[in-house]
Amino acid sequence: MSEPKSRLVEVTEKDLPLHCPMSSTTPWDSHPRVFLPVEKTGEALCPYCGTLYALKGDARHHH
């Protein structure tokens, strides 16, 4: 069994609140939805699939 490949996904304020898998992910390859606090540091790593999300722009005023 091979390990999942890490990938980088850039997200913007319109993607907040951020969750993985995102809505564009096909159902057959998804995992349970987990919300990721990308606003805090500008990056968040999904604990299920290892996808690294990077926030583009400034979203500090997002609630």
C-alpha cells in the first residue's frame, strides 16, 4: 500500500471556513470532513490526507 501524496492547495478568504475535503473533491476519494484553522498561521495541514492548505491574502477579519 502506498502512502498518499502530499499536495499544496492555495485558498482564499472565499474558501473560509476551510474544511477538507473541499466541495470540489469527488465523493469516492474523500475522508470525514475536518475544519482547518488556516486563518491563524496562514497554513493548515489535513490530518487525514496530508494536504497542505496555504491562505492567499489577508483573512484576519473573517469570523
